[in-house]
Amino acid sequence: RAEADDAAEADDAYDERGESPASASESDEAPLSSLSSPSKEAEACELACVALLIGGSVAADAARAPANITPLMRCAEGGRLRLCRLLLAFRADSDRASVGGATALSLALGSSCGRCSMAAIASGCRHRGCSCQRPAVAALLLQATRAHLPEAFATAVRRALQDERFLPVVGAFVTEGYLPVDQEIRGPDCRLGTALSAALESRVRPIEAPLSHRPAVVAALLELRADPTRRGRYVPWWGGASSPDVLAFAIANGCDAATLELLSAARQQRVV
């Protein structure tokens, strides 16, 4: 277990340029700057592989107290695609949840990895966005995850609003048959609705970056046959008054004109 944790910690040693980590066993004579990016990543994977060969599935799912964060969760949150593949090959449990209910998939879809956040702060641009491999990590984990998928679907939609690289992941939830596009979503907190209504919620400051891709995300969901005429109770995650339908919900959340036009046109097509 200790070696599995060391492997995850070594993989956290990326610098702000996105280079891969060196193992925790490096000597002072071989500083990080002296190793090429491929060699650092290979060494981190080698360390993880040794730990997994020793501990097997026990090492792959070794959770660290008190939050019960597993190596797969840590690698997913940091966008470590190769290490995620390695852990899954050793049957790491992608359905396992932390104390707070987070899975590796939900962490891959989170607001930002720590490495990219620190790089953004250092550059003076808080919402510069991630440049790591988390979209690919999320796509990989979606294939292996069966728990908490509705919540992850909503999270993927919110990420795609901020970073269009996550848009294929949104589509995969539906096209790969994991969920129907109008799957009811409850949570986190007070959220009630569907993926389409999640795309219409107003920006959560300061957690979320500007929602620059809302029209594209809404158009993609409508292309997937999301129903803009669906009646129901729609509530954003922070609560507040509910709305009876999608268009009323979009207006209440201050959606842009392009999004409102998309919804109106799709509603008219449904009626016809």
C-alpha cells in the first residue's frame, strides 16, 4: 500500500509546464530538470508497476484515510492517463467512492487539476483552463464506471461549458449507451433536472470559468435528441425557485440569446 501511495505521489510531481514526474527515489545528483519528460513519466509508471506487481489489486485500491482517496482517484484528478490505464489493468475499482462521494470519473471531470490551477495562478490568469489529459482520462474511465453516472453526466456537461475538449465525453454518455439523454439528474445539492437543464444553469462563481461554450453544448445535446419541451420541475444545484420547463429555466438563469434561439427553434420543430 505504501508503495502504491508513493507511486501516486510521484505522479503528482509534474511541474507547471505539464512535464511528467520523476520517482520519489531520485537522488540529489539527478534533479528533475536533468530528466526528459518521457523519462520522468516512464519512471513514475515503473514505480507504480512495481507496487502493483507486489500488491496486486490490493495496491491498486489502497485508499488513504481519512477521505478514502485511491491511487486511481488521484491520478484521474491529475490527468495521468498512462497511470490510470495501468491501474485499471490491475483491476482498480473505478466505481469506488471517496467519503465525499467522488469517483475517479467525477474527479477527472472536476473544475481543474491542481497542476493546471497553480500554473494559471502563476500566469496571473485564474481561469486559463487545463492543458492536461483529463478529457482523455474521463473518456477512459467512463468505459469502466457504472456508479454515480447521472451526476457525472451533469458534471461533464458543466465542464464542456467551460472547456470544449470535454464535449466528446458528453456525447459518449449517450452514444455509447450509458445513459438516456433525458435521464433525470438529482444532485449535487438541490439540482433537479436533466443534462440539458444542467447546461442552462448560470455560472457558479468563483469555481467555474466563463461558460463560453454554452450554445455548442446545448446544440450537441439537442442533436442527441434531448427534449426541449419536456415538462417537469427544474432546479439549479444551489436551489431557488423551480421552473416548469426548459425554456423558462433558461430565461430564469440568464442564458444568452444564441442559446434561447436554439431552444426555441428546437421546441418549434418538436411541435411540428
